[in-house]
Amino acid sequence: MAKGNASLNRWMVGVLEVAPRDRILEVGFGPGVALAELIARAPDGFVAGLDASALMVRRARSRHAAAIASGRVEIRQGDVASLPYGDATFDKACGAHTIYFWPDAVTGVRELRRVLRPGGLLALAYQERERMPPGSAEALSRAGATLFGPGEVERLVRAAGFVEVRVEVQGAPDGPDGFCAVATK
């Protein structure tokens, strides 16, 4: 998972244009590729990670123990539908390949919007169902994932209250490696 998704995670972090003092939330950090990039790019900021998996949380806490001890990083187990942060806490928020697993994607995006400051940026990286390798799409569907077609993620981000939304494409138009819905609060 870490190797297969590393390129998309790094690209998503690049789309965020992280500044050194940014306060950033990553939801569904999994093995932590994007989380490590965010920590490196915001040396004077604050990075929070939230993941539903207790195993991923334990690993991230161990891997980033020094940054946690310094107060620059916080790792929590939780659910995107009920973020443990106050309104307007973060400058930026992101998640890669996580939206498929949210029981109610609009609710999850609304929560991310709530914790963003005015002008804050959201980046949700994903792959459209038609572009996924057949084995991946089948396995994700069996696992209960909701796969999205062209334009569906952009529509649900708008339904969650974002007005300024665009979709960026990683790779060639005839064979995109991934998509990223980018929205400004």
C-alpha cells in the first residue's frame, strides 16, 4: 500500500502548497507517506493525523515520536464524520484514497470544511473507478468501498458547502494516475 500509493500521496501534498507555518490535518494517513511529507514541509507548523485504524495510529506515533514530543505533531484514532477539532483550526486538510470508505462522504467533507479556516485548502486524492486496475476495483468493492466516477467527487465536495472546487489530474489525460479534488473554503 505504501509503495503503490506513494506517488499519489506526494503529489497531493504538492498540490496543497504547504508553507512552513501551516496547520494541516491529514485524514486516513495509513502507512504515513503523506504524513511524513507534511511534517517535513511544515517545520514551524503543526500537523495532525487522524486514522480509523488502531494499528496505523500506533505505527505513526512510534515513527513520529520526536515530533509528537515537541508538540509539532498529533496523531489520533477517529472518524472523519466527527473530527476532534474545533472550528477553523487548520489552514489545510487532505486525504488520499480514504473517501471510498466514508459511510457518508458529504458528511466527512462537511467536517473537513468545518475545521478549515476561511481561505483554507482541502485536497482529496483518489482514483476514478473506471481508471482503477480491475483487481483493485473489485477488491475495494468487496471491502465495502464506494468508488466514484468522473465528476462525482467534485459534486459531493460542492454539496458539502465548498464553492471554489477544481479537479487536478496526475499523469497523462489518456491514463491518469490519479485525481485530486481541490477546494477552498
